[in-house]
Amino acid sequence: MTSHPDLWELPAEELARRIRGGEVSAAAALASALERTARVEPLVHAYLEIFEEAARVRAGEIDRSVAAGKDPGPLAGVPVALKDNLNLAGHRLTCASRILEGYVAPYTATAVQRLLDAGAVIVGRANMDEFAMGSSCESSAYQETRNPWDVATVPGGSSGGPAAAVAAGSVALGIGSDTGGSVRQPAALCGVVGVKPTYGRVSRYGLVAFASSTDQVGPIARGVRDAALATQVIAGHDPMDSTCAERPVGDLLATIEEGIAGMRVGVVKEIDVVLAAQAAAAAATTPAAPAAPAVNPVGGEPAPGDMAASFRGALAALEEAGAELVEVSIPSLEAAIAVYYVIATSEASANLARFDGVRYGRRSPGAASLAEVYFDSRSEGFGAEVQRRIMLGTFTLSSGYYEAYYGKACAVLAQMRAELTAALGRADVVVTPTTPSAAFRLGEKVADPLAMYLSDVFTTPASLVGLPAVAVPSGLDGQGLPLSLQIMGRPFEEATVFRAARAFERQVGWQVAPRFRGAEVAAS
Amino acid sequence: MALTTEEVRKIASLARLRFTPEEEAALAGQLGKIVDYIDQLQHFEAGAPPEAATGAAASEVPPVPLAPIVPMAPMAPMAPMIPMIPPPALLPPLPPISRAAPEDDDVPRPCLPREVFLANAPAALDGFLLVPEVRRTSTADTRQVPEARPGVGDDQSS
């Protein structure tokens, strides 16, 4: 086999074009991706399992299809990493949890089937926070994934594995799920593009449920065009998911290069207040963090002003590209975390009732009665963060507290929906930073769940309201770690969001080139 | 508001989880801190009750201008039930995921074949899920096991 050492660097769109045209083989593209993976995986630990043999078989099928004069599709031969909560028939799936040890997917998720129908080659299942609950990948029961930009920092979460795999060059595309920011936040921390499509845009059939009113499947890519291409492939109605909308997807790439001259970009005026509050909260909690004595002199502490400055720079770039900035107000932004952690944990406590040691997954070996099967399997099988969220959700739904918490959260959510709807009436898209800071250090927030939750302040509103949102790299902070701009749009107007994201990407001139700081490797 | 370990134990029983006394104490602190944070919701709107409200006070929240699309109200966790399994003779093979027009009618359609479903079961016998007896026959239980007695923890199952 001819070696093509640079194929892993190609965007998915270009790689598929060459494979469809017979210029290169899917087998060679896979070999390049696997070589790159072998090199970076010991540093990043993005995967829970690599489907090497199955991927080779699949790549061979794609090549035979091309040789027979057929078109395998827009992702022909493109290596893709799946978050470990998407079913692929015949392969293991754990949600990074002990309770699903040994589980084998009995069917294939619709989003994954659409990738396969478009010619993609699934190379493995990537690490995540257990049951998608976390913002750092540290709640995985199996391994810690590292950020390719600095291996002492987290990749973000919960889709940290796919984001790290894409940033490290292992695959051109990762597919994750986003419930409160779980695609956008890790994409931001790893310096890649992450998409949370409109609620109802992509089928969740075959995605393990966390919070059903916000769960959405979304891609991670090194560029906006690839992100739009992958969204296009997985989107569209599916009778297997009754929340999946019967609306045409359209061609998301058709208008993507049209620029943003004259586009009205809404700037949320409460951002500085929220960033200042977050910096104050971080300053208050940092001394209590267990990792505080071991501050890495290379990494140091993030400068709280970095994100505010970066955001101002991003706004200037949008203006230079021709956008008209308009101020919008989302007063409920301050309450987003509180609303989200009530609604998401309430739904999670119900959704995760199905993991009971009876039908699938791990059963506690010592259980002597049915009640013990439930209690022991769940207590032994779920990790600390999942148990904490089930407890919180059970509390907020329990008699005497339901109205005060769940009912109140729904009322504030209605207000947030009204505010965002009004903002998106005045503006075509609304922008915020994706995260309040760049990647934080491994272990920094593990002991303080609330500090971890606050990472999601800017991503939760689009999840709660169901809007499409794209995270696009916006530059580096003072420590050389990526920062990101979030662009939100009107429901089902992904094309507009991608157009703005692509214009911003061009203006910034971003290159995904992680340096693997802290590990001795040449990343080129 | 700090949660008491008694409250933690009650919630754990509802959630079918069990903790050691040390874990209960840690959870009481952690959950208390998170609940303190989400208590800001009580103050969010003008005219909202200053204290954590019971159902009556919270229901006086003024209506919002837009018709809110409230997320699916989740049910409280309940004792998991064994799903009904149709006879094998009625189960044709699972078709490939349809890309065709959506189904308009609420009609029965094939579901996961029994043998495929049971392949993931921790224990099965003659095509059924196998579990230990529902009621324990042994006597004393010295661990902190909240028993799933009828009427305890199942009060929200409707």
C-alpha cells in the first residue's frame, strides 16, 4: 500500500472529493488516519476503543464501490470518531460508565446510519464524561482525555474525546451530543468547530438519552465547511424520533461563502457582567482546588480578562467582515446555569431510571432480591457525578420542591425563550463567547461541581431554547490556549449560522495546530 | 440551605441509590451548595417570593408573553418495570431504518427482536428476563439498605 502521510490533514470535504474521484483510496486515507492516531493517542487518550479491523473492512467496501463506478456519498472514506453514547450495531457502547460494561449496541443510531449512508468510515468510540454529564471528560469511568494544545489541561466535555481526536488530527470529523454545551464547549477548548443543531434538526434515535428536552446530536470538525457538511448529512426527519422535525434541511453549503456584509449580529450586553461574575467566582474557588499548590509554571492561571478582550476582538473582526453589530439584552443569561441544572438533572433522574441491572448493562453480582438488584447495580455502576445529578434531579422533582424548582425553572426558561426570540427578531444571529475561559487544568474543578457547571453559562441558553449554535475558534489566550466565539441563530436557520461562522473563520484565519505542550512530540 | 443526611437518605431511596454515611455527609454539603445556587431562581422575577416557595406561592408566577414550550415534564424516577415482550411469532426481522415519508398513523410496527434484546440482559431464561425474587426471604439486613417496600418511594409513580 502506498503511504499517504498527509491525508489525515485534509478537510473531510476535500478527502471525500479525492476518494470519490478515485485519486486516493479510502484504505489509504484510513491508513493515514490510523498512523496519525497511533502517534497522538498515547498523549491524548481520546478513544475508548478503535474499530481498526471493522474500519479496514469498511474502507475496502468504499474503494470497491468507487471502482464499480458508484458514488459512496459526500463523506466517502472520511474517518469519523463517535462519542460513546451513539449506537453502532454490533459494537460496544458504554457512555463511559461502568453500568454499561459489556453492552453491545443492538441497532444503529439514525445519525450514525446517515454517516454510513454518506460513505463515512467509523474508526472508533471516543471518550466522554459519564452519560454526558460533565464539562471536562474527567467523569469518564475509564480514562482521562487530554487537551492536544496542552496535555495538562482538560479537553472539555462532555464530548471531550471526539473534540480531542479531531484537534489532534486523528480524524477529520467527530460526532458528539450536546445537551447544555457538550459539543460546543469541548470544541472551544480544543480549538475546533462544534455544532449544536436546532432541537428537532437531527434524530436522537440511538443516542443514549440524558435530558430529552435539550439533547441534540452535533458534529465537531476542524473547519466550518466540514461542520456544515456533516450537519447536512446527519440532519433531517426520522420517524423513529417523534421530536425530529419534518422540515427540509436544504443545502447548508450553498450560501456558506456569501459573507456577512449587512448581516445584523446581536451582541448580548450582559456578557461583561457574567464574565466578571465568573472571574470573581473562579478567584473565590481556586484556592480551595486541590491542584492549587501544583500550579504549572508553563501554564499558569488563566488571565480573567483574556476572554473579554478576545470577545471584543471577535466583534471587531465581524465588523471588519461587514456585519452590523446591534446590542441585544438577555437578562435571564445570569440564571441560565440554575435553570439548566434543574431541568437537565430532573430529566436525567427520570431517563436514567432505566439503568436498573435488569434489562441490560451491569448487574451487581451479590444482589439477593430485586430491590438489591436496583440499589446495588446503580450504586456500584454509576460514578459520583452521575449519582450527584440523579440525586439533584430527584430532589427538584420531589414532593414539596417541584413547584419551587422545576416549576420555577420552567417559568424562567419561558422568559429566556422570549428574550432570545426578541433578540433574534432584531438580529440575524446572536454572538457570545462559547466559554468563560480557555481550557482549565486537569483536576482543577473536580472537587467543586458548581465551579464545573459554571463552564456552561454561555452554551446552556441555546440548548434550553432549542436554537442552533456553532462554536468557532476566535484566537489564543495569553497561555496559548484556544478561545471561541459562539454564534446562535433562529430555529432551523443553520445555513445563516454557518454563513456567519464561515465569514468569521475566514476573517480570523484560524489554523488547527495544537502544540501538545507538556508532551514531547513533534505535532507537525 | 444545607441538606440533612436524613434528606439525602430519603432522596437516595427515591433514586434507588445507596451511600455510605461518609458519602451521605459529603453529598449533603455538595447538594446544599448547588441548591443554594439554584435558589437564585426564586429571586429572578420581580414579585417572586423571597423564600423557597411551596406549590401555592410558586404558581402565582405571572404569565409570560410568549406561549412557552415547556420541556417534556419528566416523571419522578420509579421502580423500573419489565417491558412486555410480544410472542416471537409476531416479530419479523427489524427493517433498515426508513428514509421514507414519516408515518402518519399510530400503527404497530416491528421492534427489536427478542433474542437481540435479550443478548444484553444480565440474566434470561426461556426468553424472559430473569431476576431474583421480588421479596427478600432473608431476615436481618445490617447495611443501610432502604428497602423498596410498597408505598415507600413509589409515591410519585403516577
